[in-house]
Amino acid sequence: MKGALFLVLFGYFSSTSSWHWIMSIDAHWFSTLFGWYVFGGMWCTSMTTIMLVILYLKKQGYLQQVNDSHIHDVGKWIFATSFLWSYLFFSQFMLYWYANIPEEVIYYDFRIENYKFTYWAMFMVNFIVPMLILMSREAKRNVGILSVVCLIILLGHWTDVYMLITPGTMGEYGCIGFIEIGFLLLFAGIFTFFVLNTLTKAPLMPKNHPYLDESKHHEI
């Protein structure tokens, strides 16, 4: 029941929060795709984080019931959500750029003019890296490849959030310095501690689930 309620609340507040907290920074700009765009980034980031947690726990000797097919499935979700985010990025950009309405295209003009390398590098990393590396079946089952790709994607989507916020708050003077990197490491550390500490308080495998045995023998 709690999970179902959370899905409803998250589906609503993930969009409204992105409007109020992020899109409002550029007060004279709006996008009907913005809520979906932010949600796509969160979804892809969540899947990569889940993958890293799974790989870490397996390396520590836990989740032995999780086999290569399970990892392959999560890898497919990372591949799919990366394409979803890229599609939403392109759809928003292409429509506004093609219309060339001043109050809409100024959002991209400013970022391309003052953050050209960071902006396009962020898009290329988040789109090209999953497409080229995670295309094959073998890559989605290789722990080393998955670990590296997931870390790259997380860094890429952190840069995406940086590009959503910094140009509107810092203008042309934004840069990735010690403060930005320090806060990234701080929140990554807090998140890692909280997640791993919480996992010690509950069993990692469900009990009496009707599909548990089927999942243990999952093969693709």
C-alpha cells in the first residue's frame, strides 16, 4: 500500500517540484516537456544507481541469487532510459530552436554561447556512451564495463542538473570548481552511507513472494 501511494505522489510531485525548484530559476522561460525531461534524468540515474548497488553487494558476497540475466535486465533498463532522456532532450531543443521564438530560444542561446563545451559534452556523454557500449548483450553482463558506464552516466547526469541550474543562477560566471566537486562528494557520501546502513536493517531477499522461485531461475 505504501509503495502504491508513493508512486502516485512521486508521479505528481516529481513534475511540480521540477517546475517550482528548477524551471522557475529561468523565470521568463517555460517548457511543457520540462517535467518529463527531469523525470527521465531521474529514472536513468536511479537505474544506474541500482546497478552499482547490486554489483557492490554481489562483490561483498550478498545477493547470490541475482544472476547474469537479472543484471542483463537492469542493463537494458539503463540503455532504454538513456534513450528516453536523449529523446526528451532533443524534442525540447528541436521544437524550440525550430520555432525560434525569442522568449523560448533564449534558454538555449545562453547555454550554447556561455557553456558550449559543457552543454554539448553533457548531451554526448549521456547519449553516445550508453548507445555505443551497452548495445551488445555481452556488455550488459560484464561487471567491469557496467561499473565504468554507470559511473560515467552518473557524472553525465550530474552535469545535466548543473546545466539546468547554474546558467540561471550564476549567469556567464559559472564554473565547476572545488565547491561543486566538494558538494558532489558530500552528497554522494551521505547517500551511500544512508543506503548501505538502511540495507543492514532489512532482509535483502523477499520472503513468501509468489514469484520468488521463478525469479531465482530467471534466464534470458
